[in-house]
Amino acid sequence: MSYTYIGVALLQALSWVLQVLLLQRFLDAAAAYATGSIGFRMILLSLGALALMYLFYHVMDGLGNCYEEIYGLSVGKHLNLMIFKRVDSLQVSEFEDTKRLDYIHKAVNGSGKLIWIGTTLLDILFYYTTYFVFIGWYLFTLKPVLALSIVVVFVPVMLSEWVLMSAFKNLEAASAPIRRESDYYEQCLTDKKHLSETRLLGATAFFENLYTSALQRLNAIVLRTQVRKHLVQLILNIVTVIGYGLIVYMLFVSVMKQEISIGAFAAVLASIGSLYRFMNKLITERIAWATENIGSTENFLDFIDEPVQRTSNMPKPADSDIELKAVRFRYPLATRNAVEEIDLIIPNKQTLAIVGENGSGKTTLCRIIMGLYPPTAGEVWYGKVEASRTSYERTSAVFQHYRKYNETIRENVRISQYSKPADDTAVVSTCEEAGVLLSGEGVKEGLNTMLGREFGGTDLSGGQWQRVAIARGLFRDSDYMILDEPTAAIDPLEETRLYNDFAALCRDKTAVLVSHRLGSVKLADRILVMKDGRIVQDGTHEQLMSMEGEYRTMYEAQRKWYV
Ligand SMILES: Nc1ncnc2c1ncn2[C@@H]1O[C@H](COP(=O)(O)OP(=O)(O)OP(=O)(O)O)[C@@H](O)[C@H]1O
């Protein structure tokens, strides 16, 4: 693909140069015809050749544009795949850091721009350079000093673009966080997820103000850089126009002294004109655009170059105890630790429940146990392997904030075990275990029912979506199962049935279950009670009920409510 693209660029440049030579030949022929030294047929021949070259150039131009599009799409696909792979190798905890998020956004943004910087470079190398070399040679053969015209046009423009490069890199760095902010406010105003609440709360004006203020800040920094850009370009244009004027003057003097023919004079005048247009287009459009965007492409290249933290061939622990040693975790920019001094051994195949009030650190502890968040201090081990260095292949989870995929029910469940051959019987039986309805109103197509409104599918209730998420977690072959409030949206009858099923399903796994419903954690082998990021109680239901403490207080409070 790139060879064809390069070939077309070369032919396009050559046809430009040939047009100049053929124009000179045609004009010289016209002058010779006027003196009667050649016949009319010769003029027609040189005009025909000129016209053919003109047509050829335009065919090459069209082809060049087509190839640029196709090349852009194909390179874009590869760059995006590189980004996806790179993001997949990051620690999930990195996404908690807003600075890191900005950096990742800038890198993703830069991948799209790299394509067009790449095509600009190819064009410079094979199209513009060919054109300038041949036109330079042509001018040199006419009169050596004329070849200098290329330098006169070229140098000031390159200098100015070099100055602009750093300005645009700084612009990218300053605008990324504001862009993320304004995108978020835009989402609050237009996204389906936020719309009902924003409308009901009457918060539209609130978000509009925030959006407007973010855009004003963005515009102010963009404006400063653009003013600088246009000032620099103005200076460049003045210098170039003076150079252009000097060349025309030199040509005029040469023709007066009869050093060059009238045909050469006209052809050079035209070629200098096109040289100027070429240079202007190259520098003020292509190179200027590339300069503006080189900052974000550098981000992309730096991002791709970072040392890989997670690879596809990391060890897969099975049948190991999980050990947490003096673990602490603090979210980026947070002022206090979310979990503190956790020393914990979860023996292989134990079912552990974690309870505690809101914000006590249950979800954070689950993420640390899974190896998704490396602790800020302390260590987590799966047998002899450090948790963040293990593969997640043998771990399954149902998250508190599960995802609703706009896919069929089959894909929504199978996605957790995609390497397994598609087996509808297994998917159906997991759906039954999780209580996912596969017939009736809204799910008429069974496993093929498309879920989510995005692509015209059925939207489910919160509880029904949660059952799909549970099915997804259960479908995955695993030795470690994390269930973080898996039934918060599910009705009490179904919830009781599910907890009994979980107990049976998790019997041969190491399982961690977070729940606020204390009645449902009784079945666990062991219960941890968390408060302010620390484990304050640890024991079986019976042990914890037999002593004073958080657990008994919470349990009694919930029991009273139901009596
Ligand atoms: N992304 C985050 N950035 C900063 N702080 C966070 C983040 N997520 C949680 N926290 C803080 O960490 C602490 C523990 O939160 P965590 O979600 O682990 O609690 P939890 O016990 O699971 O709460 P809940 O029962 O409400 O789900 C809280 O103080 C919370 O404010």
C-alpha cells in the first residue's frame, strides 16, 4: 500500500515538472512559429503534449488523494490497535489519577493525528522533495542564481514553523484537562445516563455555566496561540513575497539581456508562481498542521514507548492462599488512606464476606485483593506471585458498578469467557442460574435479544441488568470469585435464592463477597467487618454474634427492621 502511495506521489511531482518543461517548449515553439522557422503542426504537437501532461497530473492528483484516504484508514486501524493493547497493559489503578487520565487522553488523541503527520512526511519526502529537486535543477540549468529562489522561499518558512512547534505543544498540554472538563459537562447535559436527573434537579443551567466557563478558558488559551501563529506567519509571508519579487526582477533582467528565451521566462515565471503556491501549501497548511499536532503525537509515541506493566503471559495462580501484608491504599489526590494496615490471609477455597458501613473500604479492598490496584504500601501475594503481576485468567468478578453492554444477551454473558467455544447450552444454563429471563415481553429473541437502546435493543430494568452481570461473572471459569454487592438491585426473594446458589457455586473457589444484607453473608466461612479502612472484626457469623461489636449491632438493626 505505502509503495503505491509513494509511486503516485513521485509521478505527481514529476508530472508537475514536466508541465513546466512542456510549457517552455510550447512557448518557444510559438515564438519560432511567429518568426516562421517552424510549422503550425509543431505548435499543435507541443500543445497536445502539454495538455496530456496536465491531464496526467490531475489523474495522479486524484489517485494520490484516494490513496491518502485509504492509507490513513489502514494506518489508523493499526495505531488504534496499538493504543488498545497499550491501555490493556496498564494497571487499572492508573485510571484513578486524573493527571494520568489526561495523559492517556492526549495519547489517544495523538494517534489519529500521527496518521496525517505520517502522510505529510511521505508527501514531503516523495512529492515535494522530488518537485523541488527537479525544479531547482531546471532553474539552475537556466541560470544558477535562479536556483537560490527555492532557498529564499524555504528558509524563513521553516524557521517560523520551528518557533510555532513549542507553542502548540504547550497548548496541547494546557488544553487537555479543560477539554476533559468540558466534555464531562457536555455529557451531563446531553447523555442519556445523566439527562433525567439533570432535568429533574433543574441542574441544566448549573452545567451550562460550568460548560461555558470551561470553554471560555479553553478559547482564551487557543486564541493566544493562534494570534502568535498568525503573527509569525505574517512575518513569513512578507519575507517570502520580498524574495518572490527579487526573483521576478532577476528574470526580467535576464530576459532583457537575452540570457534566457521568452519561453523560458514565461515557464519560469509560472513555475516560480507554482513553487511559491506549493511552498505556501506545504508549509502553512501541511507543515503548520503537523506542527500544531506534533505535541499530541509525541504524547502518543511516549505512551506507546512506556515500559509494559502487564503482559499476556503473566502467571495464573490457582489453588493458592491470598496474603495481604501491612497493606495501605490511598487514591491519587486523596488526603487519607482508603484502607489501612490490612494483614489478612484468605486460605484457598475459603468464602469470605466483607461487611461495613458506606465508605469503610470494602470495594477498595476487593480491588486490592484482585490485584487491580497495587497497594500504596505493603504487599499482596497469590501464593508465591505478587498480585499485580498475576494474570486475571482465573479470577471472575461481579462488580458493584457493572457494565451494561449494548450486545445480545449471549454476548453479554459470553464476553467473560470469550476464548471458550460458543456453547448456547452453557450460556442458557448460566442465565437460568442467575435468573436472566430468556423469553417473554422484551426478550422475544432469547439469547439473540439485543440489549441496550444504543443499537435499537431492549432496555432492561436495573435488577434484570444485574442478573445479566451475575450470569457474566458465573460463566467465567475461575478459581477466585469476587462478588461486590452483586444483588443490590435485585428483589428479596430472588436475592435469597441467588445467595444460596452463590454459596454452592463458590464452594470449590476462593470467594470474596461484599454485601450490606447481613442475612445473606451468614453462609460465608468467615466474615470481616470494616470501619474507616480497617478490619475491626473477623470471624464466623456465630462468633461475631456471640460478642459485642459492629457486626452484632448492624445485624440486630437490620433484623429489627424486618420484624
Ligand atoms: N476513585 C476514588 N478516588 C478517591 N477516593 C475514593 C475513590 N473511591 C473510593 N474512594 C474513597 O475511599 C474510601 C473507601 O471507599 P470504598 O468504595 O472502598 O468503600 P465501600 O466500603 O465499598 O463503600 P460502599 O459501601 O459505599 O460501596 C471512601 O472514603 C471513598 O471516599
